[in-house]
Amino acid sequence: MRDLDLLHRYLARLRQERLQQAHAKTLEAGATLTDIKVCAFEAELCSRIHAAVKVLEHDAAQFIEEFLKP
């Protein structure tokens, strides 16, 4: 499961980078609300993927039930 640990670390780092980017854009004079929202959305998406990978790691059937059923 070393590969999944690496993926968890990558997603956590990517989320942190996006949050820092959103914060930096908030402080910029020329940044638009859309720019800030996009960064925040990217951070949220990283969190959601991270949570889904945790579910997959724990129970593939639950992953299918939660994320792949229409």
C-alpha cells in the first residue's frame, strides 16, 4: 500500500498548495472573485478525491456504492 500512501501525501500537498494560492490571490489587488473561487474549488476537489481514495483503500464495495452508482 506504499503507492496509496504516496497518493495520499500528494493529494494533501496539492490541496495545501491550492489553499495557499487562494490566499495569495485574495491578497492580490487585481485578483477576481472567480480566480479565488477556482483555487478554493480545486482545494475542495483534492479533499474529495483524498476521501474517496481512503474509502477505496478500506472497502472497494463501499467505494462502488458511494461513488460509482448512478
